[in-house]
Amino acid sequence: MQRRRFHLHAALAAAALLSTPLLQAQTLPAWEQIVAQARGQTVFWNAWAGDEKTNAFIAWVGEQVKAKYGVGVQHVRLKDTAEAVTRVVAEKAAGRDRDGGVDLIWINGPNLLNMKQQGLLLGPVTQVLPNFRYVDTTKKRSNVIDFTTPVDGLAVPWRMAQIVFVYDSARIRNPAAMPRSAPALLDWAKKNPGRLTHPSVSNFLGSTFLKQALIDLAAEAQVLQQPATDANFEAVTAPLWAWYEQLKPLLWRQGRQFPENSAAQRQLLNDGEIDITLSFNPSEAAVSVEAGLLPASVRTVGWSKGTIGNTSFVAIPYNAKNWQGALVVANFLIEPETQARAQDIRQMGNLNVLDPEKLSAAQRRAFEQLADHPALPSTAELGAPRLEPHASWMTRIAAEWQKRYTR
Amino acid sequence: MAEALHALSASAAVPRARPPWALRLAPALTLAAFVLPIVAGLAGTLLPAFGWLPALGGRELGANAWRALGAAPGFATALRLSLFTGWAATVLSLALALGIVAFVHHRPWARRLGEAMAPMLAMPHSALAIGFAFLILPSGWVARALSPGLTGWELPPDVATVGHASGWPLVAALLLKEVPYLVLMTLAALNQVPARAQVTVARSLGYGPVQAWFAVVLPQVYAQIRLPVYAVLAFSLSVVDVALILGPGNPPTLAVLAVRWFGDPDTRWVFPASAAATLLLAVVAASIALWFGAERVLGRWALVLLQRGVRRRRSAWLGGAATAAGAALLAAALASMGAMALWSLAAQWRWPDALPSAWTFANWQRQAGSLWLPALTTLVVAAASTLISLALVVACLEHESRQRVARPSRSLWLLYLPLLVPQVAFLFGLQVLLVRLGADGRLSAVIWAHLVFVLPYLFLSLADPWRAFDERYTRAALALGASRWRAFWRIKLPLLLRPLLLSCAVAFAVSVGQYLPTLFAGAGRVATLTTEAVTLAGGADRRVIGTWALLQAAFPLAVYWLAAATPRWLFRRRKALA
């Protein structure tokens, strides 16, 4: 099994070498050596800091790896992941190919694609991580294919996400009245104008909302797995824009203003300004109720035809100063105990990236013991995860939205 | 008599030894400390604006960046928004400030008003903006206090306040800080004009009190508040942190747009970003030129009115209205900080409760772990940049007073340079320079970047009291056999301790409030209370934001009170000093 995956990665890496000439396969030392070299390093983990639970989890990870491996973690709090990418680009521009200031980035989507294409990542790294054997690479496809881009072992999955819609059951009393498709959402908005919104399209969750609608509305979703072209973009997205034209004036603030991100939108739900919010984390509502950020009456559902799911990764820049320490942190993140803690709604509450079948009975029990919560969706309510469309669709949709609605 | 004596002793000065080299070096060093980064940074932003940035593949000079800027969605709106908010904030704050001063200057509590307003200046813009945002939201504190009882709103009304496309909340938040700033600047300038006597004379000629002040006193003081007004104009046109918190998001102001593009994962955006930053520089330069022209035109028009002898006795209510507006601004600022204090202690505070429904200290306890490092960084950076600036500024001023050279007035313009050049216009260039030097992300780089802004403020607030110092005290000490240093340490410093400490408090507050310089020079790795608070303001838990914003505002306030109280305590037995 171990050997076969290695071959898979080697093949992927070779494919990547062919398709992206910038990328150079780097040979990494053996794991024991990496762990030894990592001792005493402080890893600058660049991670979006808009979520307190995640910040606390990162702090906990720092304490753990300090105690276990003597590796410190400094959370570089980002407002936008692109800040870290820009920094690496600036360092490369200034010719600093070693001792870079960014050691580890929480990353996915266009940022990951960008760094991969520009050859800004160390790796492939996943094959050296002992804990990578627990990661689900077959059923949770987004762990190895990020927005249709093969990850090629250049980034380590550490948490999964799936689009869900969160509503206040004190306002929408009948669960059956909660819309679970794009057309149903429009009908609901017609009856409840001003009570729905989505994050700003410059935010990834905002453009994801449009993507989710597109997947739901598109006549043929398969085409979305290929890069968007000038030839097909207009035709494929036509149903989306027709739908959105009707929806926009019915949104909060008549669709003239949007919350900056999902946390800001959650705040709107808590302030009673809207009735429905969306999240990329099925347990976010439950976590938020426990944290006093949402009323206890909120509930979570997916859409009946399924919603987009993706994976968050950590990646190491090619010039990272403390890359050994960064590898140790990445490996710790996919340890079964760490993943179980990450999924605990009292902690971070994120879906794990592991394959239960690869875990021992004891390791599995840690997941089974996790608490249930009224705001957690059942498997049926959540629905199946659907693959992200090719990143070019999101980029183009966001640009098209800006073109249409930014005056 | 005293003046005659002063003149005598001044002209009878003995030629003295050249000052020590450290003092002679001070002016050049000081100038280099803050002019060099600006000039280098401007170059590093201007070149990419015209296509030159080899590291990112820009090897051809041309106008592509400008074409991309022009074609960017929302560019025209962003530019218009910047112009409107910048000009509206400046015109309104100057009008209010002058109205307030005209109305209160002769009243006994005018001095106390100045003292009450001074701490307002210490509050960081972003902390105020965060609090103000919660105040004015449709589901904010004001609406909560009035609902549903007075308004009948069961749900928050679906109207825009924060982020309104016109940008008025941004203008209002700028007023919170700029009105007190200009009032204090005008009150300080009034010290050199016998305003009360002149207004009395004018009133006896039948002019209303406020009109009299505007006609007789303002022309004399305006020259002294001109540069502060330009600084307000430049700042309002290019502010980023307040615009991030309160301004519209789509499109935002030009300055925010530039910062957003500088941070875009697609690095090709660096070119239009540089073009936008350069355009902002041009906008600020043109606005200042236009303002200068308007001063001339208005001055001439006022002269015509005066010559016609128009009397407006009722002008007083305009001053009264301005003062009332000023009081409302003060109340809004206090309420903004009060709201943050409440949030930091709230367990739950949901619409439409006027106050939190449950209280807790848990927010502070939970945040303590993540608060202390940024708090310490804030302290270290602010203290270091203040102390370095203080050493440089005191050396400059001491050199000047020992040389007794005529003050070159052009250096004042140079001092204002960091306050007149938009931050976005040179910080990217500075960051590239710092990366090249291998210094980005170091604490020292952040301290240097703060120095660029701290130093001018410290110089501006210390120069006047320093120059007003009566050198005969020093001379008396020298005549009694003290050395130059002893006279400086034992006589001059204690006498100037009060203005010295207050200037340090101003400098400290300036450092604490810096957002963009910390972000760019710190390469995102140096977190201060301000960068963290602005990051959190993007939508995090208000209870958390409350702790950060409150601590961010508490630091400079505490230092300000310390600076005000220390001389009083030290000299508690020496009435004239305390």
C-alpha cells in the first residue's frame, strides 16, 4: 500500500514536471533527520486569522509541537492569504531564495494554484510525512485535487470544508420551508426580501456562493471540471446570471452592499439583520452557538443536489527558512488525535481529512466520541460533497461579477 | 523693560565654542531618518507604475499599468469616492474647528476644552472607527437603544450606514479625530494673537462676535494652521484603516483599492496598484494646490466683504451650531469607546437589547494569551521610535538654540513631508527596499517605518516650547560656573519637562495608531494591537474586537495621562513648574 502510493506521487510529480517547467522536484532527507534538524526552530505559520477558534487551535498546535518536537509555532495572522503569497513573491523578486520569512501557509484554491505554477512551493512533501498514510486520497478527492488542480504532494491537507446554509429556526420555523436549491432560494427571497445576502464576491466564500449556484443551475456540471474558455464561459454561466439578476435586488441592502466575509455575515445573522447565512464548515453553526456567536435556534442544511466540498492545505514556500519545522507541524496536523480534536466542535469543529478505514479501532473511537449538537447537520441534511469547479471558473465569475455590478 | 533686557542680553552674546560633533550631525541625521525612506519608497512605487519592476517581469517603460488601472472595474467610482470623502472631511472639520474656536476662544473654559480634547488625539483612528461602526449600524447601539420602543423596529431596518456607497460614515469618523486636532492647532496659534482685545474692538464697530473673529483674527492665525490643514487633507484623501472599517467595499476608496491590489495573489496587479498609488500622490498634490488657490480666492472675497462693511450680528449662532456639532462628535467618540468597553465585558448582547444581557470577564481571560505579544510589540515599537525621535529632535533643537541660527522656514515643509505624502504611495517601494536589505519583518524595520511619522510629530509639538525657552536661565547657570551639559540637564530639561513629556505622549500615540507602515515594513510578521484590531474588524466576534480596540486606545491614553501627571507629581513642591 505504502509503496503504491509512493508510485502514485512519483507519477503525479513527473506529470507536474512536464506541465510546469518551473517546478523542480526537491529531494528531502529522511524523516528522522528532518525531525532532528527541526528541533529549536520557530515556524512562521501564515494563516488567515479571522476565526478565533482556528487561532486558538493553531496556538494549541504550537504548544504540542513545542512539547513533542521542540518546534515553536508563531502564528502570522493574515487578513487575506494572498498577503503571504505576495510576501514570497516579493522575496523571490528580491532574490532571497533561502531563509525566507514564510515557513508554512494555510492555503488552497487560486493561491495554491498560483504558488504551484510559479514554482514557489517546496516539495513534493507528502511522501516524507509518516502520518500521510492515514489521509483519505480516494473518497475525499479534494485532498489530492484542489479546484481540479492536482496537488502533486506539494501541500498537505489538514481540514475539509463543505458549503452549508445556516438559518435561524426561530425565524424560519418550518424546516421544509428552508430552500435547498438555487431556484428555491430565489423563491424564498421573493417572499422575504432583504433577509438574505452572501459575502462580498472578492471574498472566496462570496464567489463560492456564485459557484454553488452555478453547479446547481448549470445544465451540464461536467464542463465545469475543465478550464473555462472564452468560447464556453458565456453560455455555461448564462443561467447563473439570469438567476442572479432576479435575486440581487431582493438581497439585504438591495444587493448594493455585502458583508466582507463569512464571519461578518454570521454577525448579521446574530444581529437579526438576515435570516440565512452560509458557511464552508458544516459544524460552524454548532461551534458558534457554543461560543455565543449565534442563537441556539440556528440549524444547518446542505442542498438536495449536494454542495461544493474542498480541502484546506498547508504548504511550505520553496525558500522557507524553517522548512524542517514546518514539515513537523504539517505531520502533526494529520495525526489522528489532532484531527479528532480539530473536528471537536468545542475546539475547531472541522471535518477531518482522514480515511476511517485506515485508522486503528482506538484511533477511530476518538472520532466516534465527539459530541452531537442540534445545529450539526445529519448526513442526509448535509448531502454529498461535490468537486470544486476548475479555479478558472471562480476567477472568471468573480471578474464577471465585478464587471457587471461594480460601477 | 523685560523685552529691552532680553534684546540687550541677546545682542551681547559672546562667541562660543562650536557645538560638539554629535549635535552638529543631528539635523542631517534627522532629515535622513525620515526623508530617505520616503524618497526611496516613492521611487520604488513610481517605477512599477510606469512598467519597471524586473523582478516581476516589468522591463519596459510604458503606460500599460495606467491602462490597466483605467480599465479596472469601479476605478472611476473609487477615485470619485476618495475625492469626495477627502474633501468633505477636510472642509467640514476646518469649518467646525474654526466655528468652535470663534465661539469659545474668549470663554474661560476654552482652555479646559483644549485639555479635554487632547486625549482624543491620542486615540488611534482605527479604534475609534471600530467603535463608531457599532454605534451607527442599523443593528448598532443607537438603534438598539431606541428599539423597538421608540422606533417600532422589531428587526433592524434594511438601510445602509457602515459601508454606505457615499462614504459618509468614513467622513464622520474622520471628523471625530480631525476636528479636535484642528481646534487644538488653532487654539495654540491663538496664543500669539491678542484675539480677545481685537474681537472686542471689532464688536464695538458693530460686527457679531463670530464674524469679528473670522474677519480679524483668522487671517492672522491661518498661516500657522495652513500646514496642519494640508496634512488633514492629505490624510483624509489617502486613509486606509478607517476606510477599510467604515468605507464602502465595492469599490472601496482609491487608497484601499491600491492596498488590495498590492496584496493580490496575482502579482501582475502590482503594476496597476503602483499606478493607483502614484495617482493618489498626484491627487493629493493637486488637492493641496487647489486648496492653496481657494485660500487666495476666499481671502480676496472676504476682503471685498469687509471693505463693503457688511455686518452679520447673527453669526454667533453659526459658531454655536459648530460647537454643538463638536460636542456631538465628542459624545460619539466617547460612546464609541464605551461600546467597545461594554462588548469586551459582554457574554451575550443581541438585538434589540440596549445593554449586554449577560456579563463576563472571560473575553479578557481568553484573549490574554494572544493579546500580550502584540501589546508588548506595540509598546516596544512605540517606546523605541519615540525615544530615538526624542534624542534626534532634542539634539536638533539644542543645536539650533546653541547656534542661534535663524529658523529656516523651509525645513517645516520637509517636516510635514511624511504627513503630506500618502502612505500607500511609498510604502510598497519601501518594502521592496527593506526586502533587498534583508530587513523586512524585523522589529527594527517597523521601528524605522514608525520613526518616519513619529519624528515629525514630535518635532512639531516640541519645537515651539523649546524655542520659547528663555536662554537667560542657561546663561545664569553658566555664569555661576556650571558646564554646558550641567546647565542643560539641571536647568533646561526640568523647565521643559512638561512639553517634553507631552510631545513624547503625542509621538507614542502616533506610533500606536500606525497601520499600513506596520503592515508593510513588518511584512505581516510584526503584529501590533492596531494591525490585529483592524484585521479583526473584518468580521470577527465583537466581544473579541472590543478587547483589542479598548486596549489599543488605552495605551496612548495611559501614556498621555502619565505624561500630564508626572511633572505635576515631580514638581509638587514647585508651583510654577507643576
